[in-house]
Amino acid sequence: MSKQIYGLLFILSASLLFSLAFLPQYNTITGDKEIYRYIGQVILKGGVPYRDVFDHKPPLIFFLNYAELLLGGDWGQWIIDTLLALLATWLFFQLGKKYKLPFPWLLPLLFNLMLRDFLICLGMGMTREYTTILLLIFFCVLLGKYRYRYFIFGLLAGLIFFMQQDQVLPLIPFFIYAFLPKEDTVPFLTRLLRTAAGFLTVALPILLYFAVHSSLKYFWQDAFVFNFTWYTGTLKESFWDHLRKLKTVLDMGNYEVPFMVAIVLGLYALFNSSTNRKMILVSLAAMLLSLSPGFMGGRDIVPATYKMTFTHYQLPLAASLSFLLFSVFAFSTEPFIQGRKAQAVFGVLICASLLYTDLQHLTHLTPLSEHEVIASPEMKYLRAHKPGDYQLYEMGSNDYVRVYNELGIIGPSKWVYQHFYALYTNWDPNHTELYGIGADLLRHRTTYVMDFTREPNQFFVDEGVQTWWRDFLKEHYDSIPLTGEHFSTLWKLKGSPE
């Protein structure tokens, strides 16, 4: 068996090994992933995203979670995520072989170490995990000279755009490179039409789905208008605040050394001898653009009592740093960069700390059953008194959307999460949406409410909203005492059967 076969078996085994840390019984709970799964459940029960449940993400993540439910839920997700990572790893390894890198498995190893860094990724199932994998596949297709490369470009761009819109930004330099006149003998118009055909292969079924369900308006308002007016148009931070936040995240997740090594080598290769300076420049630009989502808006600037973090916004660096280093190793003519010993040294620098982090996580896994949501008194009570559809509403904690998913039910309101009340002082100024939530609870005679907004200013930044919600609960619901709790977060409709 050749060394390259051994290298391939090693890196595929490593990719699988690091995915084992996120088996369903260990994959951590985060609010976003629970909301995606919940919306998949809404689709399973005949509902339509945006029309029947609010979210501002593009729809592919919801359809993916719907497919995962059909394939067994959490296990379906793990299998899909693991296979996608293995596919990207295999393609990246083959690219390294094609360009005769001394260690074609080294950069795929870096990619997997960064992709599965639990300090950054927030477990399997986040939108940026999928777009990061697709971004690396795009790079492999770009340099791999595939027969249907332009159609695949459009297809991948469509998948990324409808998974997480801002993640198409790193593709812009690659598209410019692909459409440069000297890079391909295929006529420009032909390239453009093939790319458009690939993109429409993704876009048309999605648009048709919402058109058939008379929901194009909801799709447009929630997945596009909302993001430009609220998520990127409010809570501004200074450029220096963004840089400080980036530095903190890189350091916290052990991304800092690979980041610095890739930047230094990329700039050195760009201004010194290289066989393809354009590709090094394009890779540098794509890497910088992969950081751009973290510079949009200021969603970390929230009241100190309601802290939010967005470490996963830097997960695309797993792809962009990997392909930047690939461009340096493949095209630089400097002996100290190209040599086998030199790349071994660089490999130790970029992988050592990440390898320790991932192995430490893999050998110290915390069972999901011990998570505070799964083991909470509220969950124990609801398992023993299982409500049906519309008979439970959770207010104030995205992580507790898990309750809907475990019980296999849907809530009475489209506002399955409400953290906008904690982020924006001018959100719902006339309380229209809040009154609508109350009306939905009364219309469905919802039996249980889980409330995590008890303390003043703990959740609502608008004191009027806090007062109205507390008065509503006290008027229509009774608090349920729970063993071991200083106060109850579970309420039951007055007059409902025992």
C-alpha cells in the first residue's frame, strides 16, 4: 500500500474520530440548533417556515433539519454532517496530491481540527458549519479543474446563500478569479450561464415551495428585510470593538496561531516569488471576507444580565485559513516554504494546540443527559405531564426550545424565540407582537408556560413589556412549585385539569 493511501486513510479516520465527539448523546444544546430542529418539526406537521414560525435564517437549514427528522433526528444529523466533512476532507486531500504537497493530509487535518473545535463550533448542526464545508469544497473545485465546474460553482453558491447569506462574501474573489479571461478557454457567456444554471437549481425549488404555499412575502420579509434592518442595521460597534472581539475569539478557540502563521506566510508569498500570485491574493481576500460577518452589527452589545456570544461566526476560518495555506504551499517558490522539513515545522505550529484541544474534548465528553436543560425540574415535570401541540409555550430561553423537540410538539405562537426583546430597546414598540403572543396562548388555552424572565431587567430591556408580561401570567396562570427550585419557571393555566 502506497504512502498516499496510508495518508488518505489517516485523514479520513481523523475526520471520523473528531466527529465522534459530537455523537447525539454528547452533542451540546444551543438555542439556534434547537430552533432549526423545531422548524423542521413544524414542516413535518404541515407548517411553513416564516408564515407559521418566525426565523431570520435562510430556509435550507430548516429543510435540512426536516430531512434529518425523516432520517432519525439527531442520528440523521450526525450522519449527514460527518459525511459532508469526510467529502470535503477527501477532496482537499486529492487536491494536495494533485499539487504534489509533501504532506497532502496536513491541511485537511487542520481543517478538521478547526471545524470540530468545540470552543468555537457550538457542536454539530450550525449553519456556519455547513457553509464552511461548502466553502472548502468550492476551493477544491476551483483548483481541481472539474468538467462541470461552473455549474458546480453556481450550485455551491446557491447552497451557501440559502443556508447563510453573508457566507457568500468569501466566494466573490474566487468568482473573479474563475472569470478572468486567461483562466479558462470557455467563453465568458457560457461560463456565466452554467453558473446561473447551478444557482437556479437550488433557488427555483425554494422559490416554488414558498410560492405554492403563498408565503413568498413572509420569506422575503423575515429572511432578508429583517436581517438588513435589524441584525446588521442596529447595535453598531466601532471597528476597534470588532477587532478586540475577534482577538478574544481567536485566542479563546486556539485559532490564533494558525491565523497568524497563515497571514504572515500569505503576505510573504504574495510579495516574493510565486508561480500564482493571483491565487494567493484571492485566497487572502477570501480569508478576510470570511471574517466579515463578525463585523456586521453588534449583537454582543447587550445588557450585562443577558450575555450572548457569537464565537461560531469565526468558524469559516477553518476553510479560509486552510485554503490560504494551501495556496502558499502550492505556489510559493521559496525553498523554506516549499520544503518537506519546513512544512512539517509549520504543520506542528498550526496543528499542535488545536490537536490538544480536540483530543482533550474527545476524552472528556459530558453526556447530554447531564445538560442543565435535559436534567432541569421543568423537563422532568413535563415528561410526566406531557402536553400536546399548542399546550406549552417557552419564553425567554432559546436553549429551552429543546423542550418542544424532545416532546415532539409545536407551540401556540410563531414567536418561538423572543430574544429581540433583550437586544433592541425599540423592538415591538407598540407591543403588538407581545399582545399577539398572549392572544395565541388564550386562543389555544395553552396549559403550560415556561418563563425565564422573572427578575426585572433580566430579559426585557423595555420595562413596559416586563410589566405587561408579568401581569398577564399572574392573571391567567398559576405558578407550579418545583422541587429544589428557589422559584418556579413553570406556570399552569388557571382552571385547567389536574
